[in-house]
Amino acid sequence: MNGFRRSRHVPRTDMDALFREVIARGPEAALPQNLPDKWLRAIVRDARKAAISGDRDLARSAMVLAFTLADATVDKAVLDERLPDCLASYQLALIEELIGRQTGIFPRQYSLSDIFA
């Protein structure tokens, strides 16, 4: 044995299931505190992988949810220029929620206006 952990294959996020289980329920369902653990972990994982590798395809799930949230709150003309900042805010909210669920310490609950302010 060489002492290295064997990397495990992590399947891609099932976007159809994400749509059925989260997005179809409306923008409020995509807020971090409303996401089931399964989706919160998958979306944070995808966002972190994308940040490390620069692969925008990996960030699809977070981007789809951010677009869904933005659709309900942001004027379409403003969305293009503000989307990178909004996506960064959403990713921070997701990570804070994940840490909160693991530690029991929740710094804040996010609303649509917090993410897209």
C-alpha cells in the first residue's frame, strides 16, 4: 500500500433532478437554508470544483440556482453586469449554510434581496 487515498469518482450533478426537486418549487426553495442536505452539498461541491479548476461547467448547478433566484428579483437589464457578484454572494451563502449545519452556528439567514442586493 502506498499511503495515498484512492480518489473516488463523484458523479455529475443531475440537473433534471435539481430542477424537479428544487427549482420547480420556486426561488425561495433555492435559498441555502431551504435546500435539502443532498443538494446543498452537491452545489457547494460543484462551486468549489469550478473555483479551483476554472471549469465553468462544474458550476452549472449553482449558476442555475442563482439564475432562478435572480429571475425573481433582478431586472433583466441589470442581471448581466451584476451576475458575477450575485453568484459570489450566493456561493458564500451556500458555504455559510453548509458550515452552519455542521457546527450548529448559523451566522445569518439569507433572503433573495441579500443575495441580489
